[in-house]
Amino acid sequence: MEAMTFQQVIESRLLEAFAAAGIELPEGFKAQVVQSADLRFGDYQANSAMALAKRLRMNPSELATQVVEALQVEDLATTEIAGPGFINFRIKPEAWAGKVAELLGDERLGVEKVENPENIVVDFSAPNVAKPMHVGHIRSTIIGDSLSRISRFLGHNVITDNHIGDWGTQFGMVIYGWKNLLDEAALEADPLQELLRLYRGVNALCKEDEAVKDQCREELVKLQSGDQENYAIWEKCVEVSKLGLDKIYDRLEVTFDHWLGESYYNDALAPLVETMEKEGMARESDGALCVFSGGEGDPGNDPFKEKRDGEWSDLPMIIRKRDGGFNYATTDIATVDYRLQEWNADKIWYVVDARQGLHFKQLFDVSKRRGCKAELKHVSFGTILGKDGKPLKTRDGDLPQLEDVLSDAIKQSRIVLEEKSGHLEEEEKEKLAEVIGLGAVKFTELSHHRASDYIFDLEKMVALQGDTAPYLQYSYVRVRSIFRKLEEEVVLDSEGLTITEDGEIHLSRILSRFGEVLPSVLDDLRPNILANYLLDLAKAFHSFFEACPVLKSEGEVRKSRLVLCELTARVLEKGLGLLGINVPERM
């Protein structure tokens, strides 16, 4: 049996106490225990008595007293009834020592695997082919990767899918450019930049000359009709684009189980649309085939309705255009079908910009009406801002390319290293700058609530002080340096651990919460919960280190403090790893 967290133990003992006190609980009642917001009142708090008292028509304080009298927690905590019936729990020093001993022997550091693993599909990153990734792809790529890592560690079966945009109107322009403007040498040297140049060049020509626009449309129709020459060009574009994208993903250490782009579903679209029309799910409107409201519920919550001039009007989802072509709405419906049939998905998470909210509301509504039982979730996120508070752009008004952003972060890290770590060899500085720079970009992303916008400030991101990745990486390095200073080999085991000082107790408290915090990340798919926990851990460690000498202490006290240091390093390394961030051994 896996070790339980203090939260779980107290919840279990509370249920036993209710039974011992003869209090009948409503079906499905949970004796919820939470971490205390204010440590002056203890470590944990339960409001179960208050929640029940109203139903049982009892005084909450009297009910809490009955529960506490029947409660068996003497081995674990002291209790206190506060306010109108809160039960506060203060964990005893010997219980902290027992928990630290338990964590030391636990490879999972107190994190239980879920009882019922689910098949979770995570759809993230999804750049367009024939264009380099830009700064806007940071959020989807990094949030999606961290949620995948965390879900896997918790025991779920995770399937990651990079649903790339490899089929669409841009290919008419790219193919026209390939035939008329291609620079073979440039394509060889930097394929993604050359494809971007073609796209931009042809886009400019289309604005100047309607004939070019018409020719691009013709090239697209030929591609979609299976023209061999155009299909070969398209295949080459996809191939070189994937090579370029892989360079970025390798640098970020992001991997995917599948790269099933829009093109993968082409053959499924016509039969899908035909079926939806036959079943009455879609009907023709102005020459296009559309899905309309299911007519259930409040129109204010209906994604197929919008208010115009005070009246509710239809806002249909087009699944076949007037010209007979399909769009990404059609592809997304087919994609849901595939993920349900082939991967038996219990949950599908779409890590996509908040601006796509309406599309996903409509997609989820259509999928449910078509019998989808899986939980579909739009994991939306805000915008990255420049220091001026506006969406981050280059001087030319374009979105900065992701490769440039990462390179700039690494350069900025190198500047900090020159100031702080001049003693290191050049090669080590180069590697360290990469680890710190990439970690800084990732942590800045993940430490913010995903729904919020944030300002992209490289100097703050790579600083060794503040709520940054380098601060956490430095904390890890500081712990490891303690062990390097040991003059003799020390065997760390769980025998005779003593946790008595305030600094030791608080560090034990934060370490023991790793198993409580990590599962809560998936409640609302918020990696910032883990990021903020790691900051709390680093701060607790530094306070402990200042107040409780490690190397100058002796005997069981010294061993106990070294165990706390070891656990801090392990949890920092594991926690940062789940965010996709590496730790260096020296800085």
C-alpha cells in the first residue's frame, strides 16, 4: 500500500470519528481537509462539522466537540476547535520526523499514483507547416508539455498529439512561390525561413495583383484534387518543416507520440459530412453546410446563438463551404472521432489560445450531440506582452520567432553567468547558459496562471533573485554543494531522525506537501500551482539553512538536517523536471 499524505490520513480518521460518535453521514459526504491558510492556527483545517451541522440541525461547535472527542489522532497531531466549528490540526514534531523518514525511502517522494488511470489525449503546440514557430507558440508548447509530464507521473496513460496545420489555404501561396520564386540554396540552408520568405513574398504579390491570387487558388485546388506535382511539393514542404520544427522541440526537450496533422483526416471528411447531413445534424444554408443550435437550454449559454439588435440570431458552424471545400471545424470533428475510436480517449485537452474559445465551445457541443462521452477541455491561455504592455512584437510588427526568443534568453543568461560564475570553463558556461535560459523561459510561462497575460522581460526572467527558474536552480545547486563539502561519506537513512527546530519543521511541512500539491494541478490544469509550490520549497530551504547549521551540527541532528537537504534537492529536481526544466550541478 502506498503511503498516505497527512491530508488523507486526517480525512480517513475524521470519517472514523463520525462513525464512532454515532453521526450518520449523508451519501457521498467527504470529510474535506485543507492546508491551513494561516500557520498560527495549525497545519490543516476541517470544516466538516460546520458543513454537517446545518443538515443535522445541530450546533456546529457542539458537533465539532463530539467529533474531536471520538477522534484518534494522538499519534499525529494536536486538535483545537476554532470559530463556529472549524477543527484545526497541528502536526507533532515526531510525526514530521516520521514523514521525512517515509519520504526518504520513497522514489515517488510522497506522490501516489491515481487509483483509476485514464486515457488522456493532450493536443498542444500545433504550429502551421511552412512557417517557423513564433513567440505565440511558447504557451501552448510549454503548458501542454508540462501537463503531459505531470499526468504521466500521476499514473495516467497520456497520448500527446501535435495536430499540425499541414493542409490549408497557405499551401496555394507556398506552391505558387515554390514554382516561381524558390531559392534552392536558401532552402537547403534554412528551409523554414525560405518557406516563410516564399509565403510572405506571394502574399504581397496577391495584394498587388488579382491574377496572382487566382493562380494561388488554382494551385490549391490542384493540390486538393490530387495533382502529382503539387502533392510532391506539399510533401517536401511538410518534410522540411518537420525537420525545422524538430530542432526547436529537441532544444526544448519536448516530444510527441503522434504528429497527426490536418491532412491525416482528409479522407474522413466527405463521409463524415454526408453522415451528419443524413442524421439531421447539419443542413444547408446559403450554399454551405452548417451545424445549428441543438435548441436546448438558455440561448445565452448556447455557442450557436449570438445577440444582434436585442434579438437572438443563429451563429452556425460551417462544416462544408459553398465551394465544396472543408475547413478546420470539419477536421476537428473528424479528429475527435479518431481519438475516441483509436485511442479510447477518456479526456481530450486542447491547449490553445483563449481567442479560439467559441470554436471549441461549438466543437464540444457538436461532439456531445454526436455521442461523445469523453471529457473535452479547452485549456486556454492569455497573451505574452512586451514591456509596453502590448502583445509582444518585433520592430517590424511581426511576432518574434521562437528560435530567436530562446537564443536571446540564452544570451541573457550568459551575461548573468559572466558576472556570477566567471570561474567556470567556457564549455561549462555555454551548457549552463542553455539550461538557465531555457529554464527561465519555461518557468516564466508556467509560474503564471495560464489564463493571465504576462510581460516578457528577459532580465527579470534570468535573475538569480526573485520568483525565477534560476533562483530554483541555484537553490538546488546550493543543496548539492553542501554534500560536496562533506569530508567523509555519510549514509542517509531513516533511523533516529529528529525534527524539532522551527526551520526544520517548516521545511518538513513543505516537503510533505509535494504529494498533496501535485495531484491538485490537474483539478483545473494549472501548472502554476506546482511552480509556486517549488518557490515555497526553495524559500523554506533558505530559511532553514540560515537558521539551522548543517555541517557544523553533529550526530542525529546533523544527519536529520542532511536528510532534509537531500529531500529538498530531490523534490526540486523532480518538480522542475515535471515542468520540463533541468537542474545544473554547479552555477
